[in-house]
Amino acid sequence: MAGKKSFVLRIDEGTYKALEKWANDDFRSVNGQIEWLLDQKLKEAGRLKASDTNNSKQTTTKKNSK
């Protein structure tokens, strides 16, 4: 996967507050929590290989370390 794609996500306030609390409990941002949750569910459903996300994380890490 090359880079990250930005998009707008509209969710109700209650869902956002639940995500925000969960993210805080896991020491993540809400965005990071949503990414983690989507990644986990895609893997569980067999729609994303573990190597797909590892490549993405390595690319991001390399960009951030410069």
C-alpha cells in the first residue's frame, strides 16, 4: 500500500465519544484507533493480509524518521 488516503467520516456523537474513550484507554488518537479497528476487522474477515499493513507501516515509519 502506498501512503495514506484522507477522507471525511461522519459518525454520530455517541459513537465518537465511545471511540474517543477507547482510544484514550489505549493511548491512541481517535484516528489511530479507527485505523487499528479497521485493520483488525479487515484481517479477521480475510480481506487484508498481514503483509499489506506491515508494508504500509514500514513506509510510514521510514517517512517519519527522516
